[in-house]
Amino acid sequence: MAKTSVIERNKKRENLVAKHAEKRAKLKAILANPASNDEEFFDAQRRLAKLPRNSSKVRVRNRCAITGRPRAYIGKFGLSRLSFRELATSGRIPGVTKASW
């Protein structure tokens, strides 16, 4: 189980990403637009730099929904490999069976 503080920090980042997503997208659109002049470009760049670092989508870490484990994350299920295996063998994930041949 991951430390509670680390899990909470990641939740805080997710909230910041959601809060600033629209503003960040508008500024990035100005930066990507080749028709924008230098003044608009540098203004957008400056305003983007003033946003909190944790509002960037890249800083959010995928974590297991049950244990908070950051590694071996299976995105389709939102679980780590350990939690996934435990739930799959006990039959709690619909449609998932253990392969045997």
C-alpha cells in the first residue's frame, strides 16, 4: 500500500489539472498557431509559465485504485498487476479468466 500522503498529493494534482485544463488548452492553441504574432505568442508563453506546475497533465501518476501502487498499472482496469491478479483469480472481475493450456 502506498503512503497516504503520496496518494493525496496525486489527487491534488488531478484536481489542479481539471481546474486549469481549459485555460491551459487555450494558451497552448495560441502557441501552436503559426498565424499568431510574436506579442501574442510570448504573452501566452508567459501566462502558461505562471500556471501551477502541478496543473500539467504529465505530472499526474497512474495509480492502482485499491492499493495506490504506481508501478505495473493496467490502464484498462485501473489496477496494479497484483490487485488485478487477486481479483481475477477470485472471480470478481467480469469476463476475466485465468488462461490455462
